[in-house]
Amino acid sequence: MEAGFDWVTPNEKVLISFWAYDRAAAQGVDIMDNRAKDIACYHPGYSFVEKLQTIATKFRRETETGNTDVNFMPQYYDVYSLLGREDVLSFIGTPEYIGH
């Protein structure tokens, strides 16, 4: 999930919580609900495409220059994680996916 303070489009509104609140609320503790509500977060399908583009660009540069100090692991992990999301899987192959 990526969030920002600028225009975040396309986006989806999400509820951002944290484990301590979730645990306390599940136990019936009377606490103030201070979760972040309706936060515009960049659609994960578009993040997926951008991660793939980053991997391809880094690989091309490494191949062209012979410089092997490029770290692909963050992008690989992000792609792996995004492939676990149903919304990303259903985004793949759509006209929006291809256009991005």
C-alpha cells in the first residue's frame, strides 16, 4: 500500500488500523477509535506494474554496464507480496494494466 499527500490516482479508500487497536477492540476494551479512515491509497495494481518496470529497468542497466551492485530484493519482495492480492491478480491483463 502506498499513500501520499499529493494526488493519488487511481486510488482506493482504505481504513488504516494497527494491531494494538484491533486487539483491544476485539477484547471489548472501551477505547477511542483513532484509526485513519478513508485514506486515498494508490491502487495496488498500478504499484505492481511500476515494480515490474523498476525490475526491468535495473536489469537492463546491469546488463548494459556490467555493474552488479543493484539490489533487486525490495522489488522482488513487493511483486511477490502484490501477487498475493486478489485485486492485483484481477487487474493483470486489463486495459488499464496494459495502458500503464
